[in-house]
Amino acid sequence: MPKPLRNPPESSQETPKIIEIKAPRTKGRRQFSASEKLRIVRAAEACAHGELGALLRREGIYHTQLSEWRAAIDRGLTSRKPGPAPKLDAKDVEIATLKTKVDKMRTELDIVNGLVELQKKVYALLNPLSDARP
């Protein structure tokens, strides 16, 4: 036998109010200045055995970040500002074009030197034959 249909009371026909709970907004990805990176790397180098993990947790960074910062400091790059690369001056453009011309001329010079050596070898091979003719 089918169950009887229930009719809810008329007071419950109203739509329930939904309460929105907003999660706290994060500031996004943390960015470190060059001086902060240098300070943290120096502090990591000064750590005794077993203290590095506590330093990383306190600063809120990963070991890979520390490794990247150490490599950047070794290369001499402490920071790079975001954005497009700076435009080159007229002198820089001229230097770049001259460098490309020099590289091109060096490759051409290598080719020419190779051809001269080849001609010398061919002459050395063919010269005894011409001397042997009566």
C-alpha cells in the first residue's frame, strides 16, 4: 500500500535563509626582497646541525627556495624586478650588432682558412706530378 502524502505545515513553506560564511582572504604569494633573501641565507649558513628546519618553519619557506636563493647569490643575482626587460641604449644596441658581425666574420674566416689549407694540400699532391712530366 502506498504511503500517504505529507503536506508540510504552511509556515514551513517559506524559503530558508542561507547564511554565507566567507573564508579569510589570503594576501597571495609571499614575495621576498633581496635583503630578506640575503638575511635568511646568512641565517641558514649560521645554523648549527639540526637548527635549519626550525629556521625554515619560522620564516615560512621551503628548503628548495633556500637552495635557489643560494644559487642566485652565487651567480651574483640577488633580485630581479618583475616586468619587461629594460630597453637597450644606443651604445648597447651598437655593441650587440658589432658582436654579431664579429662572430659572423670569425666563422667566415674559419671557412676561408680551411679552403686555403685545402688548396695547399691539393697543390702539394699535384705539384710532384707536374714536375715529373718531360
